[in-house]
Amino acid sequence: MARIVQKFGGTSVGDIARIKNVALRVKAEVDRGNQVAVVVSAMSGVTNQLVDYCTQMAPLHDAREYDAVVATGEQVTSGLLAIGLQELGIQARSWAGWQIPIISDDAHGKARIESINGAAMIAEMEKGHVAVIAGFQGIAPGNRVSTLGRGGSDTTAVALAAALKADRCDIYTDVDGVYTTDPRIVKSAKKLDKVTYEEMLEMASLGAKVLQTRSVEMAMKHHVRVQVLSSFSDARGTLVCDEDEIVEKALVSGIAYSRDEAKVTLIGVQDAPGIAAGIFGPLATANINVDMIVQNISRDGTTDVTFTTPRADLERALKVVKDSMKVPYKSIDTDKAVVKVSVIGVGMRSHAGVAQTMFKALADKNINIHIISTSEIKVSVLISEEYTELALRALHTAYGLDAA
Amino acid sequence: MARIVQKFGGTSVGDIARIKNVALRVKAEVDRGNQVAVVVSAMSGVTNQLVDYCTQMAPLHDAREYDAVVATGEQVTSGLLAIGLQELGIQARSWAGWQIPIISDDAHGKARIESINGAAMIAEMEKGHVAVIAGFQGIAPGNRVSTLGRGGSDTTAVALAAALKADRCDIYTDVDGVYTTDPRIVKSAKKLDKVTYEEMLEMASLGAKVLQTRSVEMAMKHHVRVQVLSSFSDARGTLVCDEDEIVEKALVSGIAYSRDEAKVTLIGVQDAPGIAAGIFGPLATANINVDMIVQNISRDGTTDVTFTTPRADLERALKVVKDSMKVPYKSIDTDKAVVKVSVIGVGMRSHAGVAQTMFKALADKNINIHIISTSEIKVSVLISEEYTELALRALHTAYGLDAA
């Protein structure tokens, strides 16, 4: 007997027929003799509707109330799936975040799980009951409902798998695994059988969108084996696991991209010690993510500082820069039509020349690079958005990833 | 400073614009220097949608899961209204049933409130915060969400008003008060300034539909002053209160009617001691409401027994009669085209002749009475449904209720 956590996203539970289909998939796992906990998202469209209601009530609204409203979407799905399982003769019950409880911090709207007290749930699972958990939520100090932010149901599933010491965490989604790059853009993209946590982390945070970053970090930390697979096919998925489990490591595993980027350049910043702190301190205080940062060489005692933020944060970032920043500058330039393209692979740790291959492939297509950023297992460049497809195809070929 | 509980039903919070309108009404009460707790229903249509989802998953479903699903509707509204109040500069927070907590029994789907621990909420209200409460729900044993059944938000409001020792409980609805009869049928119907709990109870249970019966019972028990008023106008509503508060008591306060009736006649029932128990015992066991009962004088050792049930229960009642009843009878006759018309007034306690006025008024219009039933403060008759309007108008005039 194994203990399995399954997670079904919004598309997989998009309507009543699909929730019934999910009930059948859960039953198949139960029929194999396994203990099963199922984490569900809100039915697709529901979360957007609820977020929209909050925004209509007030463009800037109390995150605690937002959480109280938005968390209901998952609660509905969990109750419905429990009914669906019971209809198939399986004992099941729903659990809202506060019922388990999943304890989170008070960063409402993007809370982090602090602990899960799975005792009550485990007791019921050991009696053969399937636990159906409303994903994406917890309970914050003051007995308030919290949400973990978009995509947070993945995090719920992985945290739960860790708390339950589950043998595997199966993330059912609308893609059937992790590909070498976006197969909608590059027809020759291949599905990966296995990928390491580190690689997946880079792919997720760079916009591969298959798994939420935080869930992968958590899986890595707790060594939770995560399988990404499709709820609409029976094909084997991609296993995200420790490097040890992967025998043959590729130099480059995949090419990821993220359109969710905006570039901000502060022109003519007074160059003096502490300017970086002066610029990025207020942004950090305002909880605005800053990703790539470039500071050019100083000319005439001034310098240009460029950074990227998620597009959704751009307006807030500009407001922070204008209102709170003490560092003097001449002007601000912004660009939303940019994309970040990254090559990723644990193999590149021990190989030089990976970056050079990238720069050459892009240069061959006359694609101008705005910013470069590198880490141990990835090289990222910011380029104009219009070159996205061209760049992905060129890089996929350059690293020999095209399917035979 | 007074402490006021306000309750807004599904139509009053039917969309975002209406929730904003409700926020303004709450603000007006706050601006008068009052402490305010607001109970809200789900946005109109939402509860039906959620119930429909449950039924689609399984026609017969676990009431605990039904509750987990359906209770979310009110949680959404409470969060949205809290946001709307904050947008108007008022400190406010939402409270789900389990957060207060409102403790209920475990009769899921139609739970009863056992107690309310208002301490945490009162503490926040005394700091000037408006409490926005998700109506219709509580927390049942085992930490499960419960719902109080349809119309339960009224009960939440009254129970809360009792727990908070509120000065008044204002029930905002889509009508602007309690009328002497249905103004859609009788144009000369007048709005009542005040009505006693007893009268309201008869009107509610007889189909006046303004307040849920259980909420009126609870208001009477705890002496909660309830005002019924419209969320779409500024007109003064009707106060439901103790008889002591009403100086001039009318002989008859109103004429109510209920179309939700079905008549069943058992013809040729063997007349012997215990036949009433033999007939109504099985119906009670099957949880079928029986309202009016008439047993005629015995002829030839047999008698006819007539009773009424809610129309929705008729098929089940007939099945019980046919399957479980031990008392022999010749045949069954049923009639769904009937209406119960009642004249109600605390004043009739001390006056004879109220029933006679009714019978004469109906006789003058050639309306045949099938069944008569009386209580201390009401006289009800069952007549053919086609005479509903004629009977209401005739009685309204006969008791001098027509507006000048």
C-alpha cells in the first residue's frame, strides 16, 4: 500500500462532468489499494469571477477579505468531489484549509504554509476514507482564512504530501508532462521522463507554468517525488525528483520563457555607494518582485540602472520609485514588450560554453539581447517579445533538443 | 448609541451594484452613531446554482458536503460587503459561521442554532468595527460547516440580535413591510406600522413569506424587536414586537393566504377509537406536515377524514397512506386546487363574532368553505383556489382594512 496525494487543477475540475471524471481517477488509485488524499482547485473561471467581484467592490481591497471570498471556490469543488466519490461507493469527506488545519502566516493573498497538522485527516484516511482537500488556502493568525496566491493548490498538494509522508504527489493538469520547451511554439519539443527539482524550479519560475515555483521548492526541501501528468489522458507524465534518481543527465534539459516581464530603466542615477540599496530597498518593502538587475558603468558621476518586474507589478513599482525612492535620477524608461528566455540544465554545471552557444544562436538570428543573467544551472536573456518564437526554435535546435 | 443588527437578503445583494448600495445603508446606520452587525445572504441565484451542482453530482448526497458547498455563497457576500464598507472608510470585517462561532446541531441542511459565542465579535464591534456575518450557517459537531435551511439568514440575524442584545434587528427585503394582505391582489392593502410576534408568526407560516417562521419564533422567545423594511426605498417598515408595544390593537390585523396546500380526503374510514392516531401516526413518522384536520360525524359506522399537507408533500403523503396505514377506508380523494385564507389579529382574543364576519363575507360571494380551523388569534378556511382574489378582497373590506 502506498500513500498518494493527487492534485487536480481548475481545468480538470472545470465542470460537473469533469469532476465526475476526477472521481473515477481517484477511485482507480483507491482500487490499487492505496491511501489517497486529493487536493482540488476551484472550477475554472470561478477564481477569476471572485477576484473580479473583489476588484469591482474596490480596486484596492483588504487582502483578508479577498482571501475569505476567493477561498470559497476550492471549498465548493472539494465538497462536490466528496459527493462524487461517495456516489462511486468510496468513503470520502471534504476538508477546508481551516478544518485540517493548514496553518499559514498572515501574508494574506500570498500566504506561506507554516505547518500542517494532519493528525485528524490521517486518522480518517487510515479508516479508508479519501480526504478531499480545498487547495490554495490555509488559516492565518486571528482565525482568518488565507490564500496561498495563484497556483497555490500545487503548494498545498506538495506540503500535504510532505506532512503525510506520501510516496508520490501526482499533479494532474491540462498538459501531460514537462517538455523541453513550449510544444505550441516548437513542434519538435519532447516530453521529459524525469527532471530534477532544480531544473523544474528554473522552468517554473521562468514561466513554464506547469508547476508553481513555491511548490517545487517545497518538494525539493522535503524530497517529495512529484509527477506531472494529464487528467485527460492515461499517458505517463514527467517525474520531478532528486538528481540521484536521474541516470543520464542532459547538458540542457529545456528552454523556458516568460512573457510576464516588464523592464524599468532609471536613467542618470546619481552614482554613489548604497544606490542599489536605495533603489531596491523601497521596492522590497513594497513587496515587489525584482528579477533581473543590470547597472551600467558610471559616466559623469551618473549611471543607468535597469531591472525587471512582473508586468502586473509595474504600475506599483513605478509608484514606489516616484514616491519613496531617495536616490536622485533624471528619468524613467519602461518597456512591457519584452520576454525572458532561459536555457536550463543541471548538466551545465560541469560544462563551459553553454552560454556562448545561446548568444551565438541568437546572434545568428539577429536577435538583440537587452539583459543577461546567469545562475549555476541556467542562462537567461531578456529580448524583445516579438522574437519569442524565433528564439525558442533556434535555441531548441542549437542545444540538440529537437525530437528525432 | 444603539446596537443594530441588519440583514440583507439575496435580492438586496443580487449584484455588485446592490452590494455597494447595501454598504451605503450600513454606513447610514454607522453615521447615526450606532454599533452595527450585518447579516447577508448569498447573491441571488448563487445558492440555487450550488444546490444544482450538488444534485448533478448525485441526486441523493451527503448533507455535510452539501452544507460545505452551499455555505460558501454567503461567505462570498460577507467578504464583498466588508470590502465595500472599507471603501467607504468604515472599519469592517467578515465573519463566517465557524469564525464567530455560531454553534449548531448536526441536522445538516436544516440545522438549528444552539448557541452563539459573540465575545470576539462584540470586542471588535466595541472598537467601532462593523461585523459582516455570513448568514444561513453555523458550525456543527465534528468541526463541520452546517446550514440552517432555506431562509436561514433571517434566523441568523435574529439569533445574533439576541446574542448581541441588540436594540433592533432590521430585516431588509424586497418588500417594504408587512401589509394587511397581499397588495398585488388587493390594491387597498395598507402597510402595518407594528404587528405582534404572534400575528407575524401566523402570517409567515400562512404564506405571507416576509419572514421565516423560525426567525419569528426566535424573536418572540428572546424579545428581539424586528423591523421589516425595503432595501430599495427609504420608507419606514413594519416593526414586529411584543403586544405591549402596540397601543391600539386592531381586531384583525391582516388577511393571509397560502396556495401551498393540498387536500386529502379518506372516504369511508372505519370509525373506531384510535383512528386519528392510526392515520396521522404514520404521516408524522414520515415527517410529513399535516395542517388542517376535519373528521365528519360517523354514518353507518364509517366516517370521512380530511386533512391538508404542503403540495410538495402530497405524493409522499399518499404513498404513506397507501403503504403504511392500518386503518381501513373505502377511497381517497385529493384536491390541489385549494387555498387557505386566514384572518389574523391579537384583538380577536377578546371579541366574539370575528369568525362569523368571515363566514358571512364569503357566503355573500357564494364561496364554499371546505374546512375551517381556528386558533386564539386566527380563523382559517380552505376554499377553492379560483376564489382566492375574490375572497381576499371581500374579507379585507369586511374587516374594515381598506385604506381610506
